[in-house]
Amino acid sequence: MNNTAVVHFMKCTESTTIASARIARYLAEVFSADLIDRKEAVTCPLGEYSRIFWVNSPFLYCDFREEVKEAEFSGTDCIYVQNEYGLDKVPRIPMTTWSNIEQSVARFIDSYVNWNMLTYGVVEEAENTARVDDGIFYYGAFRKGREVYFRKYFRDPSLPAYISTSKKNAEKFAGLGPSVRPVPPMAPLIVGAAQYAMALYVEDTYTHRVYNSPANRFYEMLSAGTAMVFDKSCLKTFRTAGYDITPYIVNNPAEVKAMLPIWREIALAQAKEWRRDYRAELCAQVDEAHRKLTRCSA
């Protein structure tokens, strides 16, 4: 048995598109840890591990809930790995937090880690793809905290909005008006996103108040070579993250349309400014978090 485990409450397949599952696989690789993502992977009482990374994921869908509930973790260092603010920690288990949400890094032993950098990865075939350039691209769920921006940008009939989402969410987006052109979910997303010239970046209203690192879609669009325009409400987040997005700020559909003819110039400028070795940056943050944990646990 390994001394370290990574727990994720849903299966982490090699081709997964779930961000938290990718994080779980990354941690298992970096720390040479057992990956526990299904009942069959539980080969001993969980409390026998000296350290467990609990990657945020929905406990409701876990098929080894009883093993978690029955375990005693008094001798185990438990680290909560958080990349999403909508999920809670496992009850009753004291944990150190490694998070990309500023508010969650509340104690000295906790660490800020920008897990979303793991999403970055330039895909060669994305570079020379013919692109749809008559509208704006967006992907994701119809989140309540972004609805005000969906209504702001996706109701202008002169600006087609190509939205990749699930069937359930597609119906909600379609209700905004005839400009919405639903697109099936894409895998791999970076290759799919490379079919579009320009993407819109908006963030949850919650993020205006509580800093969260740039979302996965930022790193995915950067990887795809897809030009990005940002609603002006995102300025604070990106300023905190160290990016100057002022040349790419929009505030209405007309301003998006004005940017579309120069999408190539925007994409090239963003690639030149922002592409770098994010994997190395992530590894450095994880290494520092691990050193801090080791010092505090000594």
C-alpha cells in the first residue's frame, strides 16, 4: 500500500474533460499516490494512509461513501484540493486547503494554487483550423451568476452566438433569442474551440467580490489560438492575476462585432503576451504548498 492517496468521488478516466478529475490524476502522478476514484480502488481502510488529497467532487455520486464515513482519519494529513466554489468539503474531516479561491486560503498552513493552469496545452492541429468568424463562441452551463451577461451579449440578432453546452442548457440559452446557435459538447474542447475565431469571457458575479483565478476557459482558448474578448466586469480578476486585458475589453454586442474583423491580430497578440509554461508554474506552486505543509506538520 502507498502512504499517499488521492480521492475523487467520480471516475477519472485518461480522456476525462472534468477539470477536477484531471487535477486528481495530476496529483496522483506528482506524488506517486494511489488514485481512489471508485469502490474497487479502495483496497484498505482509508484511515491507514498517512496523507490524503481530497479533490473537490460531488460526494452524492460517490460509490464508496460508506468507506469514507466509516474511516478514522486522526492519523492522516488531509488536504482539500479546491478548484470550484460550489462544492463543500467532506464533513467531519479537518483539512488543510489548497485552493485557487482566495477566500478559502484562510490559515497560514493553507495555500493558493491555480489549478486551472493544468488545462493549458497548445494542440498542434488547432493552429491551422479554418474558423467560424461571423459571431462569438462560448461554452459552459447556463449559470445563474452569469445570466446577466448572457442576456447582455446573446440577444442581439446581428451577432451569432455559438454556444457549446449540454442539451438541457441549450434549451435555456436558446430561450435568449434567435442569435443563439447551439453546438454539441466538444471533446477535446481545445480542438473544438479552434473552429471559432473569437470567444467571449464572462465570469460569475460572485467572482467580482471573491478572487478566483482565471477560469479553465481562459487557458483553453489561449491553447486553441482563439481570440478572447472580455466583459469589462472581469478587469479586477485579471488585474489581480497579472494580465492586462484592457485592449480586449467589451461592454456590448456592438463592441464585440467591431473586434471580429481583427480577430487574427488579437489572437496573435494574446499568444505572444500570455502563452508560457503553465505546467511548470503549477508544479512550482504545488511544490511550495507541499513544503509549507511539511514545515507546519513537523
